[in-house]
Amino acid sequence: MDKAFQIKMDDAVLGYLDKKRKTALTLTISATGGGCCPTFEIAEVSLTKPDQSDSFNSFQQNDVTVYISKNAKVTAPTLHFTLKKNLLGATIQAEGLSLKKRTS
């Protein structure tokens, strides 16, 4: 992972973290699919510290410790965390990543 990027968290994300009383944000990249289906990477954001922190780079941003998977490919100059509201609550999404899709 290239560390030549900045991290930006929207005010809505910071408010959400404060409301949940969380001070950690973890971005994990995992693969899904396989077999007869194509595989692709997905980015998951959780509000907990990772179990194995040696697989993550950590950053301090707005009194929040941000853990980013070492296999994350940040392609934008800014890794941007946004809050997306849905019927059952809200999720935090990361923008500025390159996620792979493999067929076969």
C-alpha cells in the first residue's frame, strides 16, 4: 500500500462514531465468490480494532485510530470515508480504492 495519500472523514462519519462511542475504524479488503463464479474484492469498514494489527497500517485522524489493510490499493490522493444511510441504520464506505475483479 502506498502511504502517499490523505485520509478524510465526513462530519457525518465523525458524528456516527461519536454517537456509537467508538474511536477505531478498520478498513478490511476481502475476496468473495469463487468456484464457477468470478471473484472480486470488497471493502468492509468496521468500528472495531483489528484482531491482528500487524496486517494493518494505522493512522490518527480526528481523534480516531484508522486501521487500513496493508493489501488495500488506494488509487486516489484522498481516501474518503462517507456515511450511507439505509432503512436499518447506516454504513461507512471508503472511496478512492482499487478493487479487483477476476473471472474464471
